[in-house]
Amino acid sequence: MSPRSNGEPGATTDVVVIGAGHAGLAFSHCLSESSVDHVVLERGEIANSWRNERWDSLTLLTPNWQCKVPGFSYSGDDPDGFMAIPELIEFMDAYAAHSSAPVKTQTTVTSVSRDNSTGGYSVTTDAGQWHCRSVIVASGACNVPVVPKVADHVPHGIQSITPHQYHSPDQLDAGGVMIVGASATGLQLAEEIQRSGREVTIAVGEHVRMPRVYRGRDILWWLDRIGISNERYDEVDDVIRARSLPSPQLVGSAEKATLDLNTMTANGTKLVGRLMGFDNDVAQFSGSLRNVCALADLKMGRMLAAIDEWIDDNDDASSFGAAQRFAETKVNFPFIILSITGRR
Ligand SMILES: Cc1cc2nc3c(=O)[nH]c(=O)nc-3n(C[C@H](O)[C@H](O)[C@H](O)COP(=O)(O)OP(=O)(O)OC[C@H]3O[C@@H](n4cnc5c(N)ncnc54)[C@H](O)[C@@H]3O)c2cc1C
């Protein structure tokens, strides 16, 4: 299964894979299995996004049993646990070694162009050029933070950072913190920052609410079981919408705790609607907070009903816990404006 290419710049190979994350390494494994000559070009190290673009305390929200890539899967003794970043990096390094992936690290691809003389491609990097018949772009979907335009108007003197730049609460300027976005990242950061003793406000838009555990099983086990995780792009009603759905409000922890807006407000966090703009130092929010929360509650109810139905149709209901419904999201008086400098 070893690749033929010596992987050096100037080489001609069948396939250049750009990026040594999960996707790039998985492609490399499959290409090697089919004896296709290739090289994987990586601008940093293997698992670079996990090494450099995640905060310090992050644990995966997907359980260990879900950590599987072609030809390799989690083999530890805690399948229902959640990996922290160092374990995940170890997992990916082990995968690359297992596949003998021909990775060239510290090699940034700067352009890909058609090579008319060969009908293939020239791949230019900061370490030289490769020539190949095909290119696989596995450079990641989460590497460029999506920052809404409104961020351009954050009042002068207020620190504004993306999750890529965030490592821990210590790096934040003194004072309260507003988190914009209430999906997995927003809620996990809100919880950590709130625990560090800051006052936290979350601007909440559309979100996906889920309990961590339902009827005795992890919710992602259920989504796997009832087939939602395996839905193909041509089995969903609207693939563009499906791809842009926010990640579910989940956190991976030993306690298997649920993380939702109710747990946040119970800890003293303030909820506001979607951030719409600034009028000098006053932040303005959409009045849709109640609606987006009601919608998320409704959709969670539908998902739990689908699980209940699946159990009734397919399995012995007595082998699972009882069906359960959760309290609706509590929205107290939602602010639509808030002074964020505390000057008024
Ligand atoms: C905060 C956060 C938490 C997440 N938690 C989970 C989770 O719990 N469970 C889960 O399954 N998923 C999670 N994800 C999603 C997960 O990170 C991605 O699905 C996964 O990393 C995708 O793998 P990838 O190989 O496509 O991209 P990446 O892992 O981003 O890999 C892309 C690689 O391409 C390299 N690259 C980019 N540009 C170039 C270039 N020009 N030249 C050379 N190399 C280049 C990058 O350095 C990187 O190594 C999370 C994502 C984020 C942002």
C-alpha cells in the first residue's frame, strides 16, 4: 500500500491532495489502498486546524465511537467518552502513520493551474511545484471565520475576536462579554467565560437544540440509529439549507451534561436576539428571540417524537428509558438594545 511518489517538489504524481486534516488523510488512505500515486501537501502539521484553530479546553462534541475514518477508528476503552484536542491530534497522527500517508508538512499551496501541455495540473507551493493528473482540495470548511458585517461597527475600544483567536478567558479584556451566536461554539465559550467570573450575554439567532442524552442513549447515537446522520445529499429536501444548518447545541463532557439556553440562563447568562447593529456604543438586537427559541423547541420536539416512533416500530421499547419532553426555552424580558461600554 505504499505510494510511489518520492513527494519532492518538481515531482510528477497522479494526485495532489491539499490539506492533512480528516478529509485529506482519508483520501490519502483510499488512494493508497488503490495504489494511486499521490502526495498530501499541508501548510502546517497533520491536524493543523486542531492544533492552531481551536480553544484550549475544547473537547469533541462527537463521542469516541463516532471517531472513525476509512480504515481506522477509535480503539480505546471509553467509546462513549469525548476526546480532548491532544487525544484527537494523537488519533490523527496515528492514522497518518497507519496509512503511511505521504504528507509534506510546512508546504502551503498558493495556486493550482491547468497544465495545457499535459492536460493535468501544476500545483504551486511555497516549497516548489508539483505536477499531477488530479487535485483533491481538502483544505477545510471551517478555516476562515464567518464574521458578520456588523462586526465592522463594534465601538472603538471594545475587543472583538473570533473563536479562532480565542484560547481561554484570560486573554479577554476586563469586563463583560457578549457572545454572538448560540450554537455549539457560542454556548461552549459562553459557559467557560461565565464560569471564569465574567458577565456574559449571548446574542441568539437560529439554533438547533438537543438534549445530550435521550432515553438512556447519547443523542448522536439516536441520530445514527434512526438514519439522520447517514442521510445522503439527495435524500434531504433542501441540501443548501441542510448544509448551512447551525451545529447543534452540544458539548462533550464526562457528565454528559446538556448545554442549552436554559442551562445558560440558570447560570446567570443574559439572552438577547440576533445582533443587528450599533448606534455608537449601543448594540441593537432583533426582536425575534422568542420566535427562534420557540422554533428550536418545536424542532427538538419533532426529533424526539421521531426517535420515539422509531423505537415503537423497530425495537423493544422496554430496553430504553421512558419517553421524555423538556421544558421550553425560558426567555425573560429580551433586551433589544444594550449599552456595551457601560457609559450610558
Ligand atoms: C470549534 C469547532 C469544533 C468542532 N468540533 C467537532 C466535533 O466535536 N466533532 C466533529 O466531528 N467535528 C467537529 N468540528 C468540525 C471539524 O473540525 C471538521 O469537520 C473537520 O476538521 C473537517 O476536516 P477537514 O479535513 O475537511 O478540514 P481541516 O481539519 O480543517 O483540514 C484542512 C487542512 O488543510 C490545510 N490547508 C488549508 N489550506 C491549505 C493550503 N493552501 N495549503 C496546504 N494546506 C492547507 C489546513 O492547514 C488543514 O490542516 C469542529 C469544528 C470547529 C471549528
